Amino acid sequence: MSVAAVSASLNRTETGPRHSAVVRITHWIVVLSALGLLVSGIGILMSHPRLYWGETGYVGADSLTDVPIPFVIGPSVWNRPIHFFFAWILTFAGLAYVSYGFITRHFRNDLVPRKADLHWTSISGVILDHLRTRFTGTNAAGTYNVVQRVTYLAVVFALFPAIFWTGLAMSFGVTSVFPVMAVALGGHQSARTLHFAFVALLLLFVAVHILMIYIAGFVNNVRAMITGYVSPGRKAR
Amino acid sequence: MSNFFTRRKLITTGLSTAAGASGVGAAAYFASQYGLIPPDHTGILGIGETLTYSSQRLLTSGHSLAREFKRSDISKIAPVNGPHPTDENYRKLLANGFREWRLLIAGLVGRPASLSLEELKRLPSESHIILHACEEGWSYIAEWTGVRLASVLDLVETRPEARYVVFEPFPNPRQTTGVVRVLGGSIDMADALHPQTLLAYGMNGDALPADHGAPVRLRLGRHLGYKNTKYLSRIVVTDKIDFKGRGTWYGGI
């Protein structure tokens, strides 16, 4: 990083909020709607806790895996409208965040890894530092390290779109217009199985994300995502 | 005065709020004009239902077709949720091959009708091999044979103000509790006139089995299982639905 870039990023930490208002607001809307989707999604899964591959799957057919919870008939009925309600909120918050990120060049400036960092020594350096709980992330430099950048971009531009795709691929209305959305995945049941698999990956990300925040200073980092600032003395303008 | 409340900010905020409010108002007006508001649009979850229904109706306009499969794709087992009706009336009809059964078609039609199974079978028939998926998560592929609902609605001369078609079945026992209830359903005209929407009396080359809705059930190409009303007894064409059920009327995303 050049001297000018370092001073620019330090300067930004000094004078402006660490996270902009749009990032903060959409972050928490995504958290709440994803929580609503998770709980209602588990409610739907409870009605048929088996996962299959291909187009068809039912009790009596070979399953990929049997989730070790009992069949509970009923919750799918009233959890589905809740699931779709939160899906729409997540869609709007996600679209607002992504268009903001492109318009203000937030993605390009803060999240796309620098070319110099995209090699193994840099990446393994960050991982080794983390294993020794010596963090050189946002706190030290006012900027994200290369592992954070790659992970956040993957969650925003690969994992969330994959969850949306596999969810929509279960809709007969959607597949009547875009059959390839189900066919490319291997079928209706494959889409359903992948939907849960990608959500499991997202939960893994959330677990690591919260663990890192806990180690790096839970209160300061959560405050920064709410007020914009790390220290309590500073108020948002 | 803090610089937050500058005149320019007040004017731009006021203008954008007014534009936003009138935008939502105009969208609601056009949505109801073009039939994009579902019967379960009320309440907080109604927001999601309305967004889903209107976006799907815009996306699927022009009778987009559900995927069809090969005969070799037909599933060995076709599960059902709950058994067929067990009351005296249905048992007698079933025992006699539904010769006394009549399908009543009433409501906003020019010529109300009462059709026997034989009369339905004399109308042009067609078959579709499609995926049947329950909202619970399971799915199977089967071939359904019947008459297009559109042909029957044509026969009874549906009036132009028709917006929905209601399907009234024989009461049957609930899967979980065994309590007998009427599990009817309704669809809009876009689904009613869709080329894959059948009044099905055949399944996988045989007569429709009792547990799958004999003598006649609704078969929709672009919907989940629960919208495909079984054991049909009466069809009513209407311009208004009073949806009181739980879950989603349209079927969700």
C-alpha cells in the first residue's frame, strides 16, 4: 500500500464513520430478515426433514440424508408466508446495499483485494496472524485484510445469490419461465437440497464472523456497525 | 439552526416523500386495475404475498408452461396426504363407479351445468406428465389425464366479470387428526384458462385412484400440491374471494 493510501485510509477512520449509514442500516436489516428466514425455514424443513437428489423424493424413495428430527406435519403451512415476507425484505435490503456499493465504489475501494495481496504469502500471513490472535484487520489499518475482502465478496456475490437461485428454483411459476434454473441444478429436489446446503455454508460464515468480532473486541465492533464509530465518545454527525 | 435542516434539504426531502407516496399510490391503483392483488393481501404478511403474486403474474403472463417429463420419469410411488372421504355418500358413489356423481358448475356463468363423468370424458382429453410437489417438501412425477378446465368454462359460458374459480370438494378426513373437513380451494382466471390446467379423471393410464381425488380433481401445472383440489363436487365462478385460510392463497414464491 502506498503512503498516500495509508494516510487516506487512516484519515478516513479519523474523520468519517468506519461503516457508512447505508452499510449499517442494510447490515442489520439483512441480519433480522435472515434470522426470520432461518427460523421459518427450519419450520418448513420440519414437515419433511429428508433431503434428496434429482426431481423427485418422498418417503419410500432413496434419500441423500435424513435430518435427525421427527416429521411434524403443519408448520410448513404457516411458515411459508413468513419465509417469503422476509425473503422480500432481504431482497430489497440486498439490492439497496449492492447498488450503493457499486455507485459509491465501496466494493472497489474497500472490498476488492489489492493485486499485491492476492498471493499465498499474504493470505497465509493473515491466517497465521489470526491463529496467533494477532489481528491486522480493520482495527489496525482502518481497512479490511485480504481474507476478509475475499470472504465478504464471496458471501455477497456468490453465497446469497446461490441461496436465492436455489429457493426460486423450487417455484413452479419461476421454472415455467426459466426451466434451466431447476434443470441446471439437477432438478427440483436437488434445488431444495442445495438450498439447505448453501444456508449451512452461510451459517458457517456467520459463526466465524461472530467469533472474529468477539476476539477483535465485541463491543467496539458492534458499536461501529450501529453508530458508525468504534469509540463511544464520538457521535455520528 | 443546525445545518441539518437547510431549506434545500427540507424541499428535496418533501418532494421525494411526496413522489414516493404518490408512486406507491399509483402502483397500488394499476396493480388492482390489472388484477395483481391477491385475496390474501391484508396484514403484514400480505405485503409479501402481494409482491409475490404481482411479480409472478407479470413474469408468467402469456401462459408460461410448467416443465413436462418423459413417461420413463414417472415415479413408482405417488404419496398422498390423508385418505379419501369415508362418509356414506362418497362410499356409495365410489362403489358404483361414480355413475351417480355430477359436477355442478355455477356462479358467474351463462349456462350453469351439471356434468356426469361420462359427459366430461366425451370432451376433448389430454395428458400431461408433470412434477407434483407438496409444500412440505416431497415430490413425485405422474401423468394426469382429463379435460382442460378452459374447455369446461367455455361450455358454461363464463361471464366477463369472472375473476376466480372456486373448487368445492367432498369433505375428507384431515391427515393428522382424522377430523373431517372441506378442503376447498380457488384459483384466478390466469390459472383457470392455462393450457395445463385439467379437470383430471385419469392418472398414470388408469382411472384416478380414490386417494388421489376420485372421481375428478383439479390438476395445475404451475402450482404446489395443495392447490390441486381433490374429490370435486362443485365449481363456482366468482368475482370475489374471501380468503380465511392459513398459509398462502396463491402458493407463495
